[in-house]
Amino acid sequence: MRSKVALYSAMLIFTVYCATSRVIAADSNYARNLAAGCANCHGTDGRSVGVVPPLAGLDKNYIILQMQDFKHGRRPSSIMQQIAQGYSDQQIELMAQYFAVRK
């Protein structure tokens, strides 16, 4: 019985993953839509004018590293640790690419 439950769970997870991947690939605005959540603090398209660091034009790998550090508690922050935990690694990579090409 446990093996059937495990098999069905694995099949469900795989199905959800495949469906999500197709949606992401099909939506050309997905990265932009994810990045829009950053605008409240980091400015539209990552162009901050306040004390919060801008994201526009930063190296993609630098952004990914910082987000992973926030996500896994290696970089302390009052807000970003909670925010980063809400994104998958794939979503973080998409947002990093989006901001990296902004100037």
C-alpha cells in the first residue's frame, strides 16, 4: 500500500512540475510578472532611487547568489529572507535574468 501511495505521489509531483514548466515556457511575461513584486522596494524594473539597492543591470549570478543566501538564511535581512523563501530556484533564475538585462 505504501509503495502505491509513494508511486502516485511521485506521479502527481511530476505532473505538476511538467504543467508548471509548460506554463512558464508559454508565458513570455512570466519573469516580468515575478519581478514586478520587487518594484515596491527596488523600484520599477529594479531601478531604485532610494536607500534600497537597485537590481537593474546587476550580474545574473550575483542576484541568484544573493537570493539563495537570503532563502537559506546565510544572509540576514528583516524582509528578504521571508520573500526569497517564496520563490523556487527556477523563479529566482528567471528574475535574475530579467534584472540583469535592465540598464
